[in-house]
Amino acid sequence: MAKSINKRWIKKHLSDTYVKQAKKMGFRSRAAFKLIEIDEKYGLIRPGLTILDLGASPGSWSQVVSRKLKQKKKLIEKKIVAVDILPVSPIEGVEYVQGDFLERETTEKIIKVFNNYKIDLILSDISPNLSGVSVADSSRINYLGELVLDFCYHNLNVNGTVLLKTFQGSGYSQLVEKYKQVFCQVFRKKPDSSRSESAEVFVLAKNLKNRVV
Ligand SMILES: C[S@@+](CC[C@H](N)C(=O)[O-])C[C@H]1O[C@@H](n2cnc3c(N)ncnc32)[C@H](O)[C@@H]1O
């Protein structure tokens, strides 16, 4: 049973247009198109910004950032940092920090890599390990969303932006409300390249409210 589901998944994955397109364009994952789509609408990736890519492996979001800034010939100007528990093969202009974002040691490493300067754009495509037990999974997902929010509160530039992948389920609306308490503008986006059967959704939040700089 599990084998046939697996086979079906592989067949579907291989016939997926975004998978084919990613391969053709040299992106490490179809996830690249989710960021491209959101960036096209909101213009997130701009020269002169410091950028943190959380849950970066295998690296397609960092590739999108690197390629876009390289086109604008500004890549080396500012720091781009990719973080993941798993390895990320080198990407031009991107520094890599290996670590678990849930651990304090990792957040301290990130802050150090940015020399204690505030970050302009935080991208989080982290997918926590899910158990299949919906109550437990929702609580992990929401906890992660809150940790990212707390990290933003302390480390994001006041005019900065965060893009958070999360999942619609129990506690999702409350999580969005928490972002609204901290940010002036909060949008929700389900890119066309995000599989319709997936509960994943992206929260985009801009400009921190009331933080003492
Ligand atoms: C959907 S993938 C990210 C894909 C990536 N954005 C790309 O475009 O290639 C989710 C990633 O989150 C990472 N991850 C899960 N939990 C994490 C954690 N606590 N800290 C850091 N990374 C984590 C996983 O290792 C995985 O590589």
C-alpha cells in the first residue's frame, strides 16, 4: 500500500510542470517558483538588502536571490545567509550556516554572521517534521511561526519584510493575528506553484510596529 502511494507520488512529481521547469532552469527544487511568483508581485528581493533564507536546503530560494541580485550586479554588496539543518551546496554570494533554527545556538550564530546589524528581508520556507497527528503538527507549525516572529521582532529592520511559509489548520488564524499585532501590513498568499492539495500558505508581513530601535 505505502509502496504504491510512493510510486504514485514519484510519477506525479516527475510529470509536474514546475519540477520539469526547475530542472531546465537549474533550480534545485520546484520551490523556486513560489518565491519567484511572490517576488514578482511584491518586489521583495532588491539590491542593497541583507537577506536571511531559513530552511534553505537544497537551496532554490537562495539561488533565486543570488541570480536576481547577480543580474543587477549588486550581489557582493550585502550579506545573504542561508540556514538549514541539512547541508546546502555552495551558491554564489550566499553564506551558509548549518543549524536548527529552534536552537538558541543557531539564532546566535545568525545574529553574529550579520554582525548584530538588523536584517532587511527574512524568508522562511522551513517545514517542520510532521508526525501526521494533526494536533501535534499544528502546534509545531504555529510554534515555528511564533519563533520566526520573535526573531523578526528583535532582528528585522523596522522597515523590513518577512515571508513565512506556514500551513492552514488549527491555530493558523491566531498566528496571522499575532503577525498583525507586530507588523503594519500582513498579506496571505497561496502561489499557483504551491500544490493545491497542500495546506501550505505564505504570510508576508512588512514594517514592524512600535519597536524601540
Ligand atoms: C521545503 S524545504 C525548503 C526548500 C528551500 N526553500 C528551497 O527552495 O530549496 C524545508 C527545509 O526546512 C528545513 N528545516 C526543517 N526544520 C528546520 C529547523 N528547525 N531549522 C532549520 N531548518 C529546518 C528542512 O531541513 C528542509 O530543508
